[in-house]
Amino acid sequence: MHSTRSTAAAGTSIRSVGWLGGLGGFILPFLPLTIPAKQVQRRIEITSPKPPKSPSATPPTTVGMEIKMRAAIYARVSTLDQEPENQLQELRRYVAARSWTATEYVDRGVSGSKDKRPSLDRLIADAKRRRIDVVICWRLDRLGRNLKHLVTLIEEFQALGIAFVSLGEGIDCTTPAGKLQLHILAALAEFERARIQERVRAGLARARAQGVKLGRPRRCIDPDRLASVAGLPEREAARRLGIPRSTFQRFTRTANL
């Protein structure tokens, strides 16, 4: 009898435990748990927001700040008698109005038909070193009069991510319309140069037909002056006569003949 009651009590307790176990997922979250003080403090530190830094410790940002473009101003004159200031003044005003920083590249006494020019080569080298953001010229023919060279040069600028602006024609090569305008004007510049060459050749041919001797006039030196420097080295003799060494050599060969 006693054992039967013990067995029934044990079954009841087992069923009670099973019933409580089934409700454990709902009851346990609401039961008070004992958590060490260190873990509570650590959890509070993790979940609490960090205090804002002082303004002096905040690093400077570029939000709202305007980054200045680095412009390359290119100017060219065909002869040493010409001055590039007319081009440079307008280009400087344009750069100042856009609040850009500028570096000037000026070729003096160099034809636009030449692909290799000192200042233009330096500009291209700086462009490849990423020192330039935009290239500005006064007119398209200042950059070049050869269509192939112009197109190749501007395509190279675009491949490097450099913009191109021609102030006189208002060309912006970042748009398809600007590229079309560039090709048309470059073809016109090449055509104009070819027409100038035709006129120059026609004028020279007419002068030759009229008996005009072209080129620099030949220099004449008195034989007595040549005799006064006889026996001196060629360089010293040419210096005393005030003529180039090649001219002195030509006169001495003629005198010996």
C-alpha cells in the first residue's frame, strides 16, 4: 500500500515536471535571473551610446567644400616676333572666373603642324602624371593644325580623364556634339593651313619666273680682309671678321680655287 502511494506520487511529480518543462520556454524569460555585476556593467557599456567627441577632436571633412580644378593653359605663337599675351589674358580671366588653379605652357616660334613641341610635350607629361584636370586653349589652331594629331591628342586626354576646353570655339569634348564640332573645326584648320601653303608656293613660283633670287643675300668679304686674318685658326679668324665659321670656310675654299 505504501509502495503504491509512493509510485503514484512519483508519477505525479514526473508529470508535473513534464508539464513545467513544456511551459519553460514561456515562463523562463519572465523569471528573475541572477547575473554577475561585472556582466551587467559590461552589457550597459556596450548598449549605451558613446558620448560625442569634442569639436577639436573631430577630423576635418570635405563635405560642402569645393575642390579646385587644376587647369593647364596652353598658348602658342608661330614666330618669335609674335606675343602670346593676347591669348593668355583671356585664358587667365576664364580660369579666374571658374576659380581654378592654372599652370601655363607656352610655345614660342613653333609651327602648329609639328607634333613635338617643348611646352606641349611637358603638358602631356604632366597630364600622364595626373597633375592636370582640364586643358584650355585660346583657339583650336593654337593646339594644332593637323587633324590626325588633334584627334589623337584629345582622345588621349579623354582616356586620362582630362577635360578639354577651346575658348574661342566654345568646345566641350565631354558631349557627342562637342566631339563632332571638334572634328569639323579641326578639319577646317587643316584645310586652312593647306591653302596657306598653296598660296606661298604660288608666290615663290611667280617670283622665280620673274627672275627674283630667293633666300638670304650672299655675303661678300673684301679679299684684303681675308688676307689680314691669314694663318689664324678658323674660329678666331671668323670672330675677327664678324662672320660665322661656316661662312669663313666657304670663302677660304673659294679663294683657294
